[in-house]
Amino acid sequence: MKYRTDLAIETEQLLTEARQQASGYIKKQSQIDKDISVTEIIITTEEGEKAFGRDRGTYITVEVDGILEGKEDIKKRAARALAAELKKYIKFDYFLKVLVVGLGNEKVTPDSLGPHTVDKVKITSHLFRIFECEGDWEMANVSGFNPSVTGVTGMETADLIEKTVSLVKPDYVVIIDSLAAKEMGRMNTTIQMCDTGIAPGAGMGNNRREISEKTIGCKVISLGVPTVIDSRTLLLEAAEETGGWDPEEYIKKRDMDMIVTSTDIDQIIKDFSDIIADAINITLHPGIYS
């Protein structure tokens, strides 16, 4: 795969364009309303894993039109649509306990989606301790954790999460992180969710040890928004559209290794952290956010 993308929906598009469509996956599409659509890609076999370069599991993409333009109730509608998909992974019950983790560096805007989202999630675990309560039908027992990045803490992010999981003992870990996309337009339209875990720093080109059910011992649901594009990807697309020059030679001569983001990134982070946090709150606290 010559283009770099963390989005399963873009990988499937590239496979189709290259006439390399694999047989090891299932694709389902639905239209929620005129502005919101959902694509579900389920990788089912080893062949599908090889074609996508991803572990088998379910990858859900919610595409929303008109967020930056501020269409009427668009963020509320997007949050409800995302919550409906998140509920497919997380079934609410009286004893539900969840750890919500925000990956990334809060001081680097394109990498700050995770921390900003966790800051908006309703944390309730302290209430369960205060009232010595084992469960509740209105809200889940929710803890939050922003581990920052290895360059700031000097510690492996996966190790910090693993230790926190051993303390909290959650049923699910919900992780939010920034992703990389192939197309610039994805930055203000797309949310991806999957049940296969995540490698911290993936969106910034700095992959660390993965966080998944097999590494931390409980189910991991990850949500991400593309906030960056690899400069190489942009040049490859430009070369394909215009022709007549070799992007690989151009990149090699200039030793280019850059990550590109949008001029609207501050607003993108705010809007999508609002949407994802609202969806998490609707899912985990149905009696409060119904």
C-alpha cells in the first residue's frame, strides 16, 4: 500500500481502485440522514488481514457532512449516530465499568484529540466509591486517564495504561487517538471506531507498543479522527493527478518526512472531541444523557 492511512474505509477504496478487492471482509453501508452515513467493514480472514494490513475485527466509519459549517444540530445528530454504533460494542448493564483513555500530547494541537475528549467525558468512579455502590442503572462506573506521550513522561504509554487497567479492572477500555488519512477532506468529516485495539502515536508516525485485548487483558474499543496527512501521501496524489514527475525521486532528494495538518485544526479538535465525548456519555450514562 503506497499511501499511508489509518482508515479502513480508505484502504478498501484503494483496494477497489487497484482491482485488488479481497474476499476476506464484509462491507455494509447505511445512511442515517442526509448528512450522516455509516460504513462497517468486518475483516474476517487472514486474507482480509493481509489486504488491509490490519487485524481481523470490525471497523466502523461515521462520515458527517457540515460540521465546520455548523449545520443545524449537526454535532448532536453526529453524537447520537456515533453512540448508536458504540452501543454495538459496549452493552450497558448495572455493573458496567469502563476506563476512557485519551492518547496524545495536549500541547500539540493535531495530537490533542484524546486528552480534550476525556476532559469532556463524565467521570463517575469516585461517586461509586463515595456511596459504596456496586452498580447503577442510570450511569456506568467510568474512570478517565490521559497518559500523555513517551516524549513527555519518559515512560511507555502502553505500560502506564496496563498498570491503570490493573488498578481499575474495567470491563472495557475506550481509547481516543488522532489518526492519519489519505485525503485532506477526511479531517472534518470522519470518525473511525474499531474493536482491535490501537498503537499509540499512529496518527503522528510514531508507533508504540499496541494496546489491545491480548496485551492488557480486557476489551479495547478505539475511536479516532484523522487530524494529519503524511507529506509523501500528498505528493503521491499530486503526481497522479498532474503526471510528468516522479514523487519518490522528489521526496528522496529533499529527505522529506513531514506531517501536514489543516488550518482549521483547532476547530476540528474542538468539534470532534465534543461529538465523541457526547457519544461516550450517551452510551455509558443512559439515565443522564437519554
